[in-house]
Amino acid sequence: MKSPYSTPITPSQTQIGWIGTGVMGAAMASRLLSAGYSLTIYARTPSKTLSLQSQGARLVHSPSEVAKASDVIFTMLGHPPDVRQIVLENPDSILSSITPGSVIIDHTSSHPVLAKQIYDAAREKDCWAVDAPVSGGDIGARDGKLAILAGGDEAVVKWLTPLLSLMGKPNYMGGAGCGQSCKIANQITVGGSLLGLSEGLVFAEVAGLDKVRWLEAVRGGAAGSMVMEIFGERMIGRDFRPGGFAEYMVKDLGMGLDVVEEDGEKVAVLPGAGLSKQLFSGMGANGDGKLGTQGLITVIERINGKRTQNPV
């Protein structure tokens, strides 16, 4: 079987495909263009690609066209059904036209079982697949400081390092699906941290504290975290612009709560994740599912009787 890593990755000889140009995807693709790589892109909403086109990306009309033109194809989509359609099942899917030896890298936060299915389907086409969801939000995507959580063949992930390192730090987590499992565990942790930060800020306000001074006082102690650094000032400033949508957190936490070991007998009991999912679902019920995850504080405020407009 053909190995993709027999030829080094360079801007002059490695053709890149990119599908998914939302807040995160566009920022990540932009970093590859800035490094000199040629990108062929597809988006269901072509208007979202204008900035990338201005940097030299070439827009095509289907995932299969991206696959035909590319050695490495990245996807950064919204939900597992989107990934299934774009990669596997659509008549114009990536795998319908992929070239032997190519690699698919899925950065979407998706399901470990789907990641394994994509890996197996890619191998049947003499290709490779890596599930590589990311953590770090829009700032991490913009600055190339994402944590990249990769599952699949270790040698392939190592071969991809010149590309992945432009977007952040690649971390090899194990076989196919392990990247997605790692991201779910990450989201369980982030959800709990966002809840704690939200409640801390609400309590500080009720207690009559200056919230900015409170944040400065505690960020260097045991309460400090990357979540606090990224989202603390945004919460105080009512900046709920999305780096990642709240509705995606509902999806990610839901996958964690649904995952059962293959033998069907072992399941992780996650009461905190269950509570976090319900509160993020509350954002959706309030019409705020498209706000950033830092908007969780609005749910805690509502529980405490505060009714304010949520500026984005």
C-alpha cells in the first residue's frame, strides 16, 4: 500500500484542500496560505471564502473537486452528520474522488466511531485519515496556538507536522478515534471551567466586588486557567462573539455522555458534564445557541433573576 510520507511536505510540491470556512476554519486555512501553500477550497456558503480567495485560494464547487486537486485535505465542519456527508456519503464526497496516497485530516469535533469509519474507508481507498480536533478557540486559530489532538497512524501524523505546526501544537493521542475522544474529554473539562468562572463572576457582582479587580486578583492563583484568560474579560465586557458556538458545546458534551465502551458494559458517569450540557442547552432555549461559549454566564444570570440584552 502506498505511503503518503515518502515525500516531504513543502509549499512547492504539496497541494492542500480545505473544506469548512467558519470562524475557526477560515483562520486556520489563512495560516497555511500565509506560509505559501496553494489551497483549493470548498464551502457550502461561498461568500464565506472571499477573504481566503483574496489570499490566493481557489474556490471549487464540490468536495470531490477538492479531493482531485489535493494531496492533503482538511475538513473543519459543524457536526458529525456534516462530516459524514462531506467525507463519506455524498455522491461528490471526498472519498468518491480521492487519489491513492492522499490524507484526510478532520479538525471537526466529531464522534470517535465516525472517525474510525472514515479511517477504515480511507484505507480501503489506499489513503489515510487522521482525526485531529482542536482546542484554543478563535484566538488560538488566529495566532497558530491551537492544541491539535490527533488520532490515526502515528507515522502519518508525524509526516503532517510541517502543516499542523503552522496552526498549533500537534499531539499524537493514539489510533483512529483517539483524537476525538481526547477532544470530548477536553470539552468536559472546559465546560466545567466555564461554569465555575460564570458562577464566580455572578457571585462577585452580587457580593459587591469589582469584577475586573476580582479577575486580576484570582487569575494568578489556583482558580486561574486558560479558560479564565481567554473568556474572563469577554464575560465582563459582555463580548459574546463566538470563537466556538454554544450549540457545539451541547453536541460535544452530548457525545461524551453517549459514549459507551465497545463491550457495552462500561460507561463513564459524568454528573458535571450532564449539568454543563443542560446549562448550554439553556442557552439554546434562550435563543443564544449561536453565541460563544462564554455566553454561559447569561444562563447563570437568568437563574439569579438578571434580565439583560446580550450584545454580540
